[in-house]
Amino acid sequence: MTLSRIVITGVGLTAPNGNSLQEFRRNLLGGVAGIEWLDVRYMGRLLAGVCHFDPLRHQKKKEVRVGTRAGSISIWCAREALADSALGFEAFPKDRIGIYIGCTEHGNVETENEIFAISKFNYDTKYWSHYHNPRTVANNPAGEASLNLGITGPAYTIGAACAAGNLGLIHASQMLRLGEVDVAICGGVSESIHTFGIFAGFKSQGALATNDVPARASRPFDRARNGIVVSEGGCLYTLERLDDALARGARIYGEIAGYGVNSDASDYVLPNPIRQAECVRKSIAHAGLVPADIHIVNTHATATPLGDIQECEAIRAVFGSGCPDTYINNTKSFIGHCMGAAGALELAGNLPSFDDLMVHPTINVDDLDPACALPGLVLNTPAKAARIDTILNNSFGMLGINSTLIVRRFVA
Amino acid sequence: MTNEECKKVVLDIIADIAPDEDLSNVKPDVRLRDQLQLDSMDFLDIVMELRKRHGIEVPEADYIRLASLDSSAEYLTPKFNALAAKS
């Protein structure tokens, strides 16, 4: 069976340091991080990546009031991605569009808000909101986008912890190849900074970053790294089968070349470098490539002391020292960990490399941890490459879910 | 509380739950749903806000009494006054 080629024809995003691909990319090449102080319920002032898009560009005030933050992020990204793809959305059959959105978690924000609200009424549940269930169902972010856009095709979320952003793209590619839909809006979103629980959980785990200077807080691979900066964000792509994209003369950002997804089956929280390496190898084989063909490896590294070392171990095992054209970078050093959006956003930050041949760096590395030293690691300032034809994007998550996605420069 | 003051209370709630609506010309004798974009969840919001902000309970069987501003005032004003008399 010959599988259809799948291409990216639109990008819509909101990141802590940019609300469009152009702005995001400019800041990644300019060394501009997007971390700030945020007041978190019960916990006080913490470091976080906060997005500053205007939801009222695409939603009515009532939609914002009734819906969730993840819904607003999804709607923003979906509408920006559709506009960017110049699909002719208004005339396009709405039942042939699918929405596939990766989420790390959903519902914690609203549940925490409601419990806090009824605490003001002596925990009398008659004050519990009738919006609680539609706000907290796992498909909420995709469902809100379908409502806002009038898209009547399949619209649902994919729960895959912090691997979810990649999973959104991977699942969409599969659905396009199966002919289930003709256009897919896909990627990942996260509203996690609006729940204290995720901060408290990482803090209890000893994995929450601290730093006096927000922009310096997220520092994967640096010896002084001390944990994760929790961020919100979203990135959704327009994906189509190549034939359809060519037929309408669409601009093509890149082609889905291959992917790998597997599970550690070893621990709730701790990563497993053997399975990570296996996932990366699977993706490269799936793309019909060898490690030396990969030009950018965008790491998942979240700046936890152990996790970064383990991913480096996995990368070392796959790429060794025989890949002179392979650059390695990390986007979380700019924007923190956008959870379910991380994979999708971090891929977007690298996509323009096909055109400008620049590799954005990993910032905040003042003292490289020798255990994280890898050939091709781009530190603190961008690198100019001779050629960039392939980007490999790692995203791993709790309960041992690993995802690796490879996008290649489109060549007809 | 007068009927007119009661209508203002209801309109203030509607202003929060339907922020896109122009409330400058709401006809008191016309059903709210016939002149504003309000759905059944919004009416539950009105009931909830009356409970939260004013301690007023509206049993489900009486929801229909909130159909228009006039009927709302007719139904709610005695409740507000009874509550004020108690306190």
C-alpha cells in the first residue's frame, strides 16, 4: 500500500514569546525568552510562561466567559492556522475537516476554580457551576474549536502527557492517510499555568525551577539547572495530503517524513533512555533515513537534573559522533515547558530553518553539564547551517509515553 | 425594593452573563429570549447569580417566571423584600 504524503500548509500558535510564527521565530533567533512572574493560588509568585494573545480577535466575550483557557488557545491557533493555509475555509466542506489536539491534562483548572468558589459558600455544592462538565470533559479544547468554527468533522483531544503535541500531528497524519478527513487541524495546547496543582506537584517532586531572573530560569543542559518552568501555549497546524495541497497551490512548510511512538513501561515519572533511543530510531527508520540524515534534533529536555542527562544519553546512543551535519537545540530554554503544546510549538520554532538555514540555540547555558555535552549542540547563539533538510522533534511524557516526529523540507 | 430596582438587579446579572448584548433597550414586557441571545444555560446562570449574590432561591418549577423583566420583577421583588424584612 502506498501511503499518501502529508504536508504542513498552515501554522497558528501562541507562545510565551510570540503570537505568530514570525514573532516566535524572531525571538528564538534573537535570544528573547518569555518567562515572567505569575501569582499562583495558594502558592504566591512563581515563574511561568504566559501567553498574551487577544482571545477577542476570534471569540465573543460570552464564549470566553463560558469556555476554558484551553478552548481559547485552541480557537486562536485553529483560526490562525486556517487563515495561514489560505484554504478557502468558508467554502470548504466542514464535515471533511478534523480537529486533533494533544493535551497533557484537561479539567484541573476548572475543578480547582469551582472548589475555590464553593469554599466561599462553606462548600455547599448548590453553588457548583452548571458549566463544570462541559468545561472539564477531555475533548473540551477541540470541542470549543469545532463550535467556534462550525467544523462538523471529528474533533477530539489526545491525552499523551507532554508527548501530546507531537501525537496530535501524528494522529492527524494517520487520519488523513486513512481518508477520514481531507484537512486536519492538529497539534497541542496547554492551559496548565492556571492550575496550582501542576506547580505544587512539580515542587513536591523537587522539579520546579527557581531563579531570581525569569528569563534565566529555564536552562536545560546547564550545570545550574534546577527544574521545569511551567508554561501555557498552543500550536495547531493545517495538514493536508500532498496531492490536495498541490492542486490548490498551497504554500508548503514541510512534509511529515516519519514518526515513532512507544512506551517506557518502566516508571510513572522517570524517563527511560533506552526506550527514548528506541523511539528516535523507529522514527528515523519510519522516514526511510539514517541518523546522519537528520539536520536538527530538537530536544525535549525540560531542565530537570536527571531528565536532561537521560535524553542526552538516548541521543548519544542514536547519533554518536558520526553525524557531523546534525545540530541539536532546545526551545524550552526560551519558553519553559508548554506541556501538551510543547512538541507542536517546538517544531514550529524550527520549521523556518528550512528557509533561513539558521538553527536557534539553547539559551542560558553558562556552564555546560559535561553529562549533557553532545556534538552539534547549539549553545546561546544561533548557528548557520550549510543545509537543513530534516528536523527531528522529541517529546516525552509521564507514564513513559515517547514521541518523535520528523519533518523534512518539501521537495516535489 | 421596587419593581424597577429589581429589574435593574436582573439586568446587572444579564450584563455579566451575556457581555456581547446591548442591554440599553430591553423591553420589559417581551420575553428575554426573544430579544437577547440567551440559552437555557444562561437562565441557569441567572438563577445561580441570584443565589450567589443575593441569597434568592428560584425553584425549577418557577424558572418560567424569569421569562421577561416584568415577570421577573413581579416574581422576585416580594422575595427580595421578604429577605430584607428578615435581616
